[in-house]
Amino acid sequence: MPTPDLDALAARAARLAESRDRIVLGIVGAPGSGKTSLATKLVRRLDDAGVPAARVPMDGFHLADVALRERGLLERKGAVETFDGHGYVALLHRLLIETHHDVLAPGFERVIEQPLAAAVSVPASARVVVTEGNYLLDAADPWPQARALLAEVWFVDLDEDRRRARLVDRHVKFGKTREEAQRWVDDVDEPNAQRVLARRTEADLVVTA
């Protein structure tokens, strides 16, 4: 189907929230597909339309490097097993039922490549919470529990060459040499991407970036 414009996406999200105190909307896609950009723009457009919204990244549930080292997973950072999925599910529950006070959520700081506790504030007024991440449609436990709490999940699709080039540039921007960045994309990011792409048909909507 044709790519909906931002106004159409915001209208769809607003309709989902009409009969509920709050919804959580998921945006999923392979690494580098533009999930964060879409989520940020959607929240801004909803706010402009008078529908209070907030963004909560799944990346806040990255395991910190110290935990990855303990588990021998530092070289697989970004794979599904390097996230605290159960903690993420618990936060989604809180977001849906704790609507009378602000809820604090972890964020992720790319400069230091680490999660930051209580870096994101979801105000009590938020009617739509947009959360973006790689594994919102994954079949492994506990991710189906997360999916069950999301009003809808939208898949962001981007041309593979552009997506991979974005990833390499991102890794270079945050400290890797271009050779290191290309190797990381090939050995770590791309297997993760294929796992995400395999679940594309499970999405409620596909948005072409």
C-alpha cells in the first residue's frame, strides 16, 4: 500500500486512543531503518494536533556493558538476548495502568553507548506513548508479552543499501573506524536485521521510509 503521510499516521494513532485513557504504539524495524526519526516526528505531530504524546525507546533496556561482559555478550551488543525484555514488558504494564502520575523510563545515550536510568519522563497527560525498537514482533519469550500490550505495531521499511550505509555512518560518528564499523554491521547488525525483517508480515502497518 502507499506510504501514509505523517498526518495520516497521527490520525490513525489518535483514533486508536479515542476510547482509552492511554495506548502504547509500537514502531519496529531493522537497525538503521529510521524508527527513532519516525517516532520523534509522530510524537511532535500528535502534540501539535492536541493529543498529548511521549516517546519511550526500547533501547533504554539495553544491558549495560558490565552486564554484557558478565554474560560473555559484549561482542553481540544489539542482539535480542542483550536486552532486558522482561523489564521492558514491566514498563509497558506500568505505562498502561499508571496514568495518574508521571512514569520514568530508561533512555539510551549513544555517545557512551549505555542505558541511562530514569532519563525519559512520560507525563500523566500522555494519551499516546510511542515506543520504538528492533524486537517488538519477535517470537522469543518475553517479546510476545510486549506485543500483546501494544495497540498496534508499525514496521518501518527502508531500502537495504541505504539502511546499511546509515548504520556504518552511525558507528563511525560514535567512534569506530570505517573498517570497524563495516565489520560490526556485517557480523552483528545484519544478523539482527534479518531476524527483525523475518517478522515484517506480523505488523499492523508497513511504513516505507
